[in-house]
Amino acid sequence: MKHHDKFDEKYEEKHSDKHAEKKEKKKREEYNYIDHSDEVKRLNRIVGQIEGIRKMLEDQRKLEDVLMQCKAIHSALKSIETRVLRAHLEAMMDDIVKLDKKKHRAEKISGLEDIFKHIN
């Protein structure tokens, strides 16, 4: 391989990485104004519940009690999922309404479709 071929490869790799980083940063900034503090509090409670289940298993507690706690965790996670999705959808819908060009609206709608594909 010639020296300039190696240089070209490294240059392309470096710039494609930078492009991916910029794209990811923009994606993170896009909805950074959404307040998820309630969801974080709920997640902290779930972490406590998980620790409780571990202790219940170590203490040989009744299976019925352990399963009841597992069900509560599933329910709490589902609630968080719904709240996060709702907040994201509201933010995206606000953005879609503000967009003038159909092309940009179509891109946002495509993003919504991707979200729905991943959550099912």
C-alpha cells in the first residue's frame, strides 16, 4: 500500500468519526430541554426494588412475594417507558409543526416511525 493510501484511509476514518460524533451530539441536544427528573426518581425507586428482590431471594422469601415485586418493577418500567415516549413525541410534534418544508417534516415523521419500530 502506498503512503498516500494509508493517509487517505486515516483521513477518511478520522472525518467519518467526527461526522458521527457531531450527528450524535446534535441528536442529544435536540431534546435536551425535556425534563426527565420524575423518571429518574422512579428509576431510583426501581433500583431499590431490585435490591429488595435480591435480598428476598437471599433470605429465601416466599416465591409469591418475589413474583409480586417483579411484577411491580415491570409495571414501573412500563410507566417510565410511556412517560419518556410521550415527552419525546410531544417535543417532536412541536418541531414538526414549526417546520416549513415537507421534506423536513417527512424526515421527522420518519424518525417517529423508527421510534415506534424499536419499542414494539
